[in-house]
Amino acid sequence: MLTAVAELAGGVVLTVAAGLLVEQLVYYLGARFRRSTAGVATVVAPIITSSPELAVFLIALLEGEAGVAWGSIVAQPFMASTVVYPAVVLAALSSWALRRRATRLPHVHRRTAMPLLAFTLPLIPVLFLHPERHGLYGRLYGASLVFAYFLYARAALGKEAEAGGSPRLYLKNPALQIAASLAALYLGGEWLVRGVAGLGPALGLDDVALAVVLVPVATVLPESVASLVFVARGKDDEGIGVVVGEKALYGTFYPGLAMAAGVYSLGPAVVAALTIAIVISLLEVAAIWRGYFGLTAPLGLAGYVWYLYHI
């Protein structure tokens, strides 16, 4: 049990350290290339933090595990809507309780709602492009989604910022800091999984209870830690920018890549996960339109629990 606790604590420390490294990289790259911090946060941070998911997808494809590859893609918008949103709210509430931010919930501008809407709507046609009947159209639609993501990334990075001093990096070299953040994300995620799995039997948890604890800790914290760090420090635009950037990847680039490669299916589990992700994200757009982020957190958690017990 002591080993499991140590692995769990080490995993948390590594993932938080990775988030701090990524946060610093966002400011460094924005100043270095004279791009807006929010723009860099929406593109660069999600690419770094989602690299483990891309690795799983590519490795599964190379090993002929198409189902695993597609499942790893579908899981991302589902987890973002059901677990990431509540995690962001929890980070904001915890920081507010410690008097490190002024408001309980993240406050964002309405302009944030439009990208979230734009990257939720493309998932709707996916539900109807069954590969056994519309395989060619599915591949073409997938290619269009990948192209749309590159247009978005170009637009987001095209916003210039005021010239200013370049922030210092902990590791001095940006390439080294990127490599260190990736290594910390990978090792932190692995230690979290092993730690929680080791604690399960010691605490007498059954398989279902263990899954409820394991899945969010193992997937949400490593990939969302940069967003949580920003929000905890009261930098809501940057923090929610990372969430929207992840939504862009999960709503266009990753599913588009899988569909263009012909590696997708639409069984009941996939349809249910995508439907939950779409509905919750559309409701979150309405919340953002009123200036808040995270009002759908209770609904997201309910959707996660429903899926866990019914699929």
C-alpha cells in the first residue's frame, strides 16, 4: 500500500510539474514569436498535452488494433465534456477557497463560445456516416476536418501581441523544456494509473468503483493540468483557451485523422459517448455566452456515471 501511495503522490507531482512547464512555455513562445498568449495556449499547449493520446492512436494502428485506436479518439471529447469541465470548476473553487483567485467560477469572454460551438458541431455528422454504408463520404469528411483544424490553428496563431521581454524558462532551452514536460506527463500518468490500481485492492474497492476513480485520474489530470494551472492562478482566458484548444483537436483533427484513414465505427457505445459529448458541450456554449464556464459540470458528471453503468 505504501508503494501505491508513493506512486500516486509521485504521479500528481510530475503532472503538476508538467503543467507548470507547459504554462511557462506558452508565455515564452508567445513572447518569442510575438503571438498572443491566448492563441499560443489554444494551439501549442493542447498539442503537447495530447501527445500521449496521439501516441496511443498511432501505436494501436501499427499493431493492427483499429478498435483501440478509434476508441482512444472517441474517449477524448467524451472525457472533456464529462470530466474535464468539472475538473476545471474544482480547480477554480479550490483556488478561490485559498484566496488565490477572486471568483468561484472561471469568467470568460463570449468570443470563447464560438470556437467551442465550432468544434462541437463537426461531431454531429460523424454520427450518421456509418462506414459500412458511407465509407467514402466518411473518409472525405475526415480529411475536411483535418484541414479545418489547420485553418483554425493558423488563425489562432496569427494574432500578434505586443513586443516584450521573453520570460525565462526553468530549463533554459525550449526544446529541452518541451521534452521534459512530455516525459513528466508520460511518467506522471503511468504512476497515477499504477498508484490508483494498487490502492484499489488495499482499500477493498471493487472493479467498478476502481474504474470510477482510475479513469478520470489517469486521463484527465495529465492532459488538462496546464488548463488547471492557468485557472487556479486566475488566468481564465488562457485556461479555458487550453480547454477549447483540446476541444478543437478532439472535435476535428483526431476524429478526422481516424475517419480519413478509414479507422472508425459507430457502435452503440461510440454513439452514446459522442451524443453525450455533443449535448453537454452545446449547453456549455450557452453558459459561456452568459460569461461563465463550467455550469454544466454536474450534468457532465451525471453523464459520465450514466455511461459507466449503462454501456
